[in-house]
Amino acid sequence: MSLSNPSSSSSRSANLRERGNVLYRQALQPGLCVPVQRSRLLKALESYEAALAASLTAEDRASCHKNIGMLQWALCKSEMNHLLQHALNRGEGKVHVRREDVSRCKVLIVNAVDAISKALKHGAEPKPAAWLDGLKHVLKQMIEWASEQTSVLSLSHSPLLQYVTCAFEDAVDIPAKLKLLAYTTYVDALFKEALCKRLTDGTADHLACLSLLHDCEMHLARASSYFIVDPDEERKSLQKQIQDLECSVKVHICISEAMKSIGLGDICLSSALLDEEDIDMEKVKDALDYYRYASLATRDLDMEAEAIAMSRIGKVYSRVLALPEKAHQYFYQAVRLALTVMSPSIARSDWYKYSLEEVKAHQEAVANNERNKHERDRASAMKRLQETVAALKEAEKRGAEALLKHVYEQHPHPVLQRNVVPRLSTPEEVKASLKSAILHYHPDRNGQQGEDWKVLCEEITKCLNCRYAVFMCPGS
């Protein structure tokens, strides 16, 4: 049997590739229906595979693998475009397709990446740098294409980006920098989807959010295996993005775990209160444990989630355990945290409104109690000073000058430095004397001379303030 001629085999491989190229270009002409396009692409694929079988040199094999990879990717894009057009034709808008339909692209993506990886391997020596860079650019385009399609599809977990990333991971000869780019793009999409689920209103699906975040965590760990010290700026930038994503994912896992715990606490509390006559205190304790865990899990990480947990704890102490002082501590902390990171969504939230109302109600109750206690404490003194206070008020009615003369003549201050003769020649002097008298007789500065004197100073200061307010009015 005669040996085959290497040059003729190489020529045969080139001829088969050229025949495939003609079919490939014909398949990509605009206006073709999907079945015709697919038929021509598959015929081109047959030619490329035959050319690969006839290849004897690394250069020929590299060219064949490149053509096969580009064709497989063209098939994938054709399949995806057909799905999108079909969905839009059904009037489904942006764009609802079945996951099993999209999964048909998986094999095509894997085949495309595998072929291009082999093209890089076989072309490493015989092919020029520009040819190799062109293939790497194609791989970048695959990541960008998958990312664009992800923004169009309604499917969760970004399946196209997942297919591309996994294909890059399995292909031995894909440059590590491109694998980092694929992981970064894929995890970023998963992370954004997780945040959208977590940032919705009270019906947020925190279990779905956690599932996405744990997927992020897993893929980031794989990406980290490609970290090396490299002066390449693009690689350093990708590694920095991955490290930043790792930090953000960890934070939001804590937040979502906390929000899940708050939801479980709500369930326990609701169950405990089903029978109002016989509250299940064990379930109340379980609810508090869930809320406290949420508070601790988000401390120094997310003030809003911590504030929600604090508000829930306050509610238990207020409504169930009837411990208003304890409840106020948590409500106050919830409001303080909320004000630190105030946003329109927080301002509209029921937990914030309820916490704020509880804080205000507690503060008003405390103020009323203090006022009532103060009035009770000074009641006996006011009874003894009844005629004195009445004379003071009469002097006030006659004007600022009369009031000042009455105060300093009838109630001289025990401290000689404060017992002065008011200056009343001009309105400016009257105003200044009122101000000095307020300082002299202010009750906070007169607590050492006995209860009656302090109460009298309160009444004197009230009258002086009323007269001073007249001078502060416009036109006075």
C-alpha cells in the first residue's frame, strides 16, 4: 500500500475548509429562514470535520478547530435568536422562554469553546500572534453575548452565562484571564439578581436570594484558584473585582440569613398569639431568639436589617410581655439606626412608622409624668405663695417696667450680686434688664434657697419671659 502525500493531504484539508467556508458564508446571509440557515451550517460543519480528519499539520488542525468553533457558536446564536423571535411573536414581551429550550444551547456552547480551545493549543506555534488574539477576542465576545442575552431573558440563575463559564472552566487551553472574566461576569449577574429579590418589599423571597448568593460564593471560590501575582493590569483588575464581590456576597448572605430569621420569628410570634387567652410563651421566646440572631448577624453590616430586628424585639416587649421601658430601648435603637441610613423605602415601611410612633408615645408619656410629678411637688408651695403669685401677675399686666420694679423690690435676690436696680430709661435698657432678671431668677440657678423660693422663681421667670417675648416680636 502506497503512502499518502502530505502535501496533497494538506491541500485536501484546505479545499474542504474552503468548501465549508462557502457554505458558512451562505448560511449567514440575511433573510434566510432558520431551517435553511441551520441546514447550511450543518453541511459546513461536515466539511470542517472532514478537513480536520484530513489534517496532518498543527496549523491545519488549528484552522479546522477554529472554523468548527465559530460554526458551533453561529448555531448557538441562531438557536437563541429563533427562541427570542418565537417568544416575541407570541406576544410574550421580554422574553419568557422555557429553561429546557435554552438548555439546547448548552451543547453548542460547550462544543464551540472546546473547539476554540483546541485551536489555541494547535495554533500556539505555527499561527501568528494576531490570529491567536483574534480567537481570544471571540471568547470575550461569547461572554458579552451571554451577558446581553441574560439581560433579555426572564430566567433565573443566568443559564447562558453559566454554560459559558462552565465551558471555559472545562476547556484546558482557555487562558486563565478569560476564565476570570467569565466568572466575574457570571457572578456579577447572579449577585444583582439576588439583590433584586432581597430588596423587594416584605414579600421578598429570602430563600431564593440565599440560593443565588451561595452560588456566587461557590463560583467565586473557583475563580480564586486562578489568582496569581501578575503585572498585567487587566488581570489585576479582574482579581480585585472578584475580591470585592467576595466581600459583598458575604455581607449579603448575613443580611439574607437575618431577614430569613426575622421571617421565622414572625411565624413563631403569630403562632404564639393565636390563642389570646393562653399565649404560648415558648414560641414567644423562640421568636425573640430569631430576632436577636438577626440583630447580631447584621450588626455593623446592614443598619436597616438590624433596625428591623430591633423593631420586632420592641414589639414583643411592648405587645406581649408588657414591658414598656424595655420595649422603648429597642424601638429607640431601631429609629436611630433607621435615621442613620434613611431612604424612601424605610420612611414608607410599616416597621419604621410603628417604631417611630412608639418612641414618640413613650417620650410624651415620660414628659407628662415629669410634668405631673413637678406639679405635685410644688403644689404645697404654690398654695403658700398664692397671694404672692397673684400680685406678681398683676405687676406683669402693667408692663415690663412695673414687673421689674415689683420683682426687685418685693422679692430681692438672696445673692447680693444679683440683687440690682433695673435700668428702665429706654426700651433697650428695659429689654436688657429683663434678660438679666431672667438669668438672676431662673429656677435652675435658684435651687439652694428652699422649695418656696425655687417655685417663686419659676413664676417670676414665666412672667419675665412673657414680657421679654414682646420685645422680640417684629415692630416692638
